[in-house]
Amino acid sequence: MTTTALGKAGEDRAARFLQSAGYRILARNFSHRGGEIDLIAAAKNTLVFAEVKTRSYEAFGGPLAAVTPAKQRRIAQTAAAYIQENGLKFDSIRFDVLCVLPDKIEHIPNAFTPARTTL
């Protein structure tokens, strides 16, 4: 399986995982000025921006290690653009990471908090 196919399959699994937990998927692969957010979902009155990291094995710190501070900044900037473009109003906003491995999905709510100046 190519890395592109692996990533797509991981995003599909992550979307199904969130839906089964009661989340409503609002968008997939939203991009804006060099940034991309894999999944955007609503959980009650919380807007969730989710980064999905898929790996075929757990090594080098696992998928979470790939969500660097620079990646977090790009996600936050893209999230701000999504909110502005769609005029959304939610009680809270959260940044999650879903680590997709062959035998499990680990959902990390509030995986990071962007700088207040970003949103």
C-alpha cells in the first residue's frame, strides 16, 4: 500500500471512529494557504479540528510525534480561515489528534493548544 493510500484509509477509519462516538463530520481535507486539516467535526457545541496520523507500525515516537509545533501553527491558521469562511459559532474549539495504527485508533482530545493570537 502506498503512503497516500495508507493515509486515505487512515482518515476514513478516523472519520468512522469519530462518527461512531457521536461526532458530526463537517469537512474533510480542508486546505487554505499551505495548511490542511484532515477532519473538521462537531461534538455537541464544540468545533473539533482533527489531525490524523496513520502509521503501519509504532516507531520513532509514533504518529503523535509528527505533529510538530510548526504543524500545529499551520493547523491553527487553517482553522481560523475555516471559521471565518464559514461564519461558524461554537461554544468551544478543540484541536485533536487521531493516531491510526493497524490494530487501534488512539484519540487524543485537546492534543495541543495554539497560541491565542492565532484564533
